Amino acid sequence: MSEQQHTGQDRADRTKVVVTGLGTITPLGGDVAGTWEAMVRGRSGVRRLDAGNWPESWAQDDMPPQLGAPVAVEPGGGLEPMQRRRLSRSARLAVTAADEAWHDAGLDTAVVVPDRVAVIVSAALGDMTAIINGWDALRSRGWNRVPPLTAPMSMGNAAASAVSMLVNARAGVNTTVNACSSGTQALATAADMIRRGTVDIVVAGGSEAPLHPLVLASFGAMRALSRRVDDPAGAARPFDAGRDGMVLGEGAGILVLESERHARERGARIYAELAGVGITSDAYHVVQPDPTGAGTVRAVRASLADAGVTPADVAHFNANGTASQAGDAAEARAIQAVFGDAARGPAVSGTKSMTGHSLGAAGAVEAVTTVLSLHHGLVPPTRNFTALDEDVSIDVVHGSALKLGSEQLVAVKNSAGFGGHNVALTFRGIAAPPTEEGS
């Protein structure tokens, strides 16, 4: 979806896309319920990683790669041993979250036409661990000791392929690779497929397992990581004036998207509507965002226009919020440009303060959170936030979760990625049916 604005008649005629199933595995919990409860309470999944996995020198000089946010439980607990060996860690994360989402949508007991089911599960890196471990085996033990599935396990489509076999999806398997906006882009692409009428159901999201020493060291060499090694829970500080970089995490977020007609015909529970999509690019720098935030402004405005809502309608904004100096500053300027200052703008959450940054999975995990915020009427706090940069004014929720009013049913999920990718999704909540007294 580009910045094109749809007319009211266009929106009335097109297929609505709704969310009917949610699944996650994150540093806060092994499922949606555990993750949501911990997030609402403002808990942190960041910790100092096992020193036994790192070169001895790292433990001596407070190198930032010692911090990370591993998932709370090991993925793929329900898989047979042979299945586990054939799947990369990223794929196991995806299958764990997808299995939860599929059951949550009630599709495990529904009559489903496989030719009308697609899968889009994305990643920024694929699975670096599989290929690095294969290289280590080659160097130390010879070519015939390299695991035979090293290549397919490390490919970017490994997680999507595994999920397609789990749900018997035959309408296509796709992987969008858009750096840290990959999981959000997966949902945007899924919405487009449903709107075009080519599928009824798309299992979509992102999965990433980047906590390998080489990946962590590369981000550390870019000076992109927080150096608060002695304060893991306080290290990730989105939008805080004292932020000093991101903390990498792992995980997966999967949503089941359906056409509204298909969902209602089978009597599915609907969490929210994915009402608007906006996609732009900065064309500015391979790593740094456009400091003006102009690309994000255009993406968010396009998403709102696609949904047929105004900035004043938006109650909640789930931010990209990586805790990088440049990224958070640009995003804060963009939020203020679209919505106005803190007094007029939406309640902003930076949930990477608790989960860390899971790269290509992050946008999908946060999309699950955004949907739950509308579903429960509750906005999670931004952990570790104390004060904004002096030149911006946005309403960052911190300290405790914020309760939304019953009429506040629109939220935006924003993502950005290296290379200048910007993706914004607008979700519309589903109002509760009126009671007899209120009808």
C-alpha cells in the first residue's frame, strides 16, 4: 500500500481484514497471556547473558554484547526430537507462536480450505546461528561433518516454510525482508492479499533469533547497543533523554488475519480490524533514519488515510522506539508532526524497553501488543522512561499501564528498519455489543 488515499466509497466496497488469532513467544513469556501480563506490569526480559558463551575478554571490559533478552521458555516444546533437529531456532520460535495463534483463532477445529490459506513470516537476518555453526563444523571437523540441512535452515524462508507445513497452507508462502520492519511488512502484505480476494486466511508475522556472539558483536561495533551492562533491566530506555542504545532480543509474533466475511461465517472471535497500511522509504542512509522523521510522517498519514480516520481518532501509538539516539529522536518528531504535542497526541508506548529489540520479529510482536491494547483497553507502560529530549513533546506512557476509554478504538503500530524502511499499521478495535440496558 502506498500513500494513495482511498475514498469513503473505496473503503465501503473493499474487503475488511480482521485479526482472529494471536501467538507470541518473547522474553516476557512463552505465550500471549504470559507476555501481556508481564508487559502490563512493566517487567523486563533483559538480562546479562551467560558469560560461558562469550570470549573471556568481553567479561573484562564491559562490552555491550553481554546484554540480551532471550525468550522466557525454550521454543518448540511440542515438537518431536526429529522435527526440532530439522528446524532452526528462528523456525522453532515461529512454529511455537503460529501454533498458539492457529488454535486461538479456532482454526484447529474449523473446516479450512488449504488453497485459501497463505503464510507470510518474515525475518531481518534469517537464522545466522545455523550457518555460523555449519562454518565452525567445517573448519574444526571437515566438510562431511557439516549438518546436511545447514543451507535450508539458514535461509530467510525457513520459518515461513515450517509454519506453512504446520497449518497446511497451500495458497503461497512468503517472506518479506525489510530489516527491522520485516514483521510489520508481513502484516501489510497479508492485508493486501486478503483485500485482493486471493485468500481467506493469512498466518502472518515475524521471527528472529539473533543472540549469537557475532551478531551481538556487529551491533556493538556499530555503537548501537546500550552499555549499561551492570543494569540489564534498566538498559533499554526508549525515548528517554538518557538512552544510550538498544538491547537485542529474540522471539516471534504471529497473527491470524482473515477477511471479515470468512471470520463471521465461521463464527470466529474478532480482536480488531487491520484497517490501514502505510509504507514509505527514506532513501537517506543505510543505517541512520532521516532526522526529520519525514518518512515516518508520510507512512503514518498514509495508514490513517487508508483506514479513513484522522489523527484525532488515534488513542494509542505503539512506537518503533529502539532506544537509539537518532532513531527515537526522529520518531518523536514524526509523532509530534502528525498528532500535535503531548496534550493532543496519543498515548505512546515503547515496549522494546521490556522485550529488547527482536529485529524482524519486533513489529509483529508489537502488533500483537497493539491489538491487545485495543482489546483490553489498556496501554502498557514504557519501562525506564524518565524525561524526553528537550525539543519534542509526546505523551509517553510510563510508571504504570494506562486505561483507555471505551470509545477509544483506534491505534497505530509503527516500525522502521535499516535502509530507510517505514511501515505503519492502523488497527480499529471492535466495540463490545450493547447490553440490554444500553441498547
